[in-house]
Amino acid sequence: MNIQLVESLVNAIKALSVEEQELLKQKLAHKSNWQEVRTKILTNAQAIQQRYNSQPFEPDIDQIIHQMREERDQQLLAD
């Protein structure tokens, strides 16, 4: 652990104004919100997998590319 760095950070934080300290708290809390969102995403992914009988969703990328090219060609020919 870098004790000098931690002490420097503590001193820098103490030197901040009340408004700046509040902004710092908000920025640090934002990361916690991100972690909550990540948890929700993983929970939803598990629910989707269960709905599809635990089979992972693996679309055929070649088929998707082919379909997108077909759609693009149709759009170009229509113009």
C-alpha cells in the first residue's frame, strides 16, 4: 500500500471546499450506481437464458451479415 499517496489524498480532500467535497462524494457514489446497473443487467441476462431453456443466445453472425447486406442492397436499388 502506498501510505504517502493515501495521506496526500486525505490532505487534498480536506483542503477542498464543502461544495467540492460534496461533488467528490457524488462522483464516488456514481460508481456505486454503475455497479447496481451491472447487477441488474446480469440478473436480466440470467432470466433471458432461463426463458430460452438455458441455451445461450448465439446468433449466426454470417446470417446476420448476409441479411444486413441484402437490406442495404435493397435500399440502394430503391434510391
